[in-house]
Amino acid sequence: MKYLIATVLLLLSGPLNAQELLQFDNDSQRDLYRSLTAELRCPQCQNQNIADSNAIVAVDMRQKTYELVREGQERQQVLDYMINRYGDFVHYQPPLNRYTLWLWLAPVLMLTLLLGTAIYRRSRQPQHNADTKSELNTELDQLIKRYRSKNP
């Protein structure tokens, strides 16, 4: 019975938010911490930010971000530290350089390729001019007349 009550209380209490347990000197530090943890990508998960990830590296990154924010470092200083340590991949908005150029150009190249393919396929289709349309209309009229003559 004790275990049942303890389980029900545990389930009703809901998950605790770890960010609320952290102590900050002011609200601007708390806001900076939240924005940074939402902006930094987990190197292990690759599809989650460090605020949502439970991977060991994400926990370490959250802890280091907390320490740097508590030391009074600015947003860019914390980002620079994380990028220097984990690479450009950890930031959801990587800078434009020779290593990340393909990330920025891939959407443009894909769009150009799709547009070029559409133009090419469109040019390969036979062009229907006015004579062809009138011939098709005449043929359609003949088919309709034949159908109507069979069905009184």
C-alpha cells in the first residue's frame, strides 16, 4: 500500500524542470542560459539542442554553459567557447566559411537543379498549337456524335 501511494504521488508530482533548480544572480543570466541551451546542438544526438538532450555530452555542455554564464561571460563568449571545443556543428546557425559553405549552398543548388529539371522537361514536351487543338476538338465532336447516335 505504501508503494502504491508513493508511486501515485510520484506520478502526480510531474517531472521537475532542471533549469528551475539552477541558481542565477539575476533574470538576465537565467534568460541567457535558457537561450544558449536552446541554441546549442548536442554533438551526440545531432537533432536535439542541449536543453532537451539527456546525453552525457549534453549534460556536460549544460553544466559548462551554466558555469560560464555564472562567471558573467557574454553570449558570444560562451558560443565561442563551445564552438572552439566542439566545432561549428554545435551551433544551429554555423558561420559561413570554407567548411560550412556546402550547408549554405545546398538549398540554393537543389532549388536550381529542380528548376532546371522542370524547364528541361517542359521544353521536351510536344507543343500543342492551334491546329492541333482544333483537330482534337473535331475528333472529340465526332466521338460525341457517334456516342449519341448509339444511345437514343
